[in-house]
Amino acid sequence: MKKAVFTALFSFVITTMTCLPLSASAQDLNTCFIDSLNGKDRKELVKWIYFSMSAHPELESYTNIPTADMQNSYQRIGDLFTRLFVEDCPNEARAVRQADPQGLKKAFEVVVKIAIRDMLIEKGVRTAVNNYSSFVDQEKIKGVFVE
């Protein structure tokens, strides 16, 4: 039960982050990007996010990703974003740039959030994220709310 509550809360936060109000052209670009991603693209995005997060100073010592694999991932993501802008969604990208230059950044963020969401829908990842819950002292937390 506790795990379900924490998973629901975490999912709500991610969903809320992706539902911010956007202009019509920004929404069109987001939709185009999302519609243009195939399964292989999404897997590459998940790998890229993982590799990128592993560069954090607190995580570096826990990972041993070969430099060639990281560079290959960066190249594939660079190619992906080039394809999204140049081949899949050039009209939407131009419209966003004219209407809201920050819309391009927001569209990039939407793609990143998709990768994070794809990571979190995997059962093993959800289990790992929720493993801390067995160490939460529910009684102490309840005491905070008792008047």
C-alpha cells in the first residue's frame, strides 16, 4: 500500500510537470516531437538520460560507462534532435521560434520528460525508487501531524 501511494505521488509530480500551459504553436511542436519518436528513439533517450545523470559528482563513482558508449549515445541523441527539427517538425519549430523563443527549450524539456517517464514505467525502476519506503518511520511522520 505504501509503495502504491509513493508511486502515485511520484507519477503525479511527473504528470504535473508535463501539463504546464503552452501556446498553440508550442503545443503543436510538443505534439509533433512526441508523435515523431519511435520505440528505438525512446530507448536511446532513456540511455542518454542515464548516461548523463551518471556524470553527477555524487554518482560518478558508481558507474563505469565506457567513453565510447557515452559518445555514441550523445551522437545518436544529436542526430535525433536534428531529425526532429529538420525532418519531422520544421514548420512547428519555425512557428514556435516566432511566437515564443522559449518554446523551443520547452519542447526539448518535453522530450527529456518522456525519457524520464519511460524510465519510471519500468517495474524494476519503480521498485528501486520505492525501496526506501520500507525504511520510513510512519509513526514518527504521523506524530508530525498529531496536534
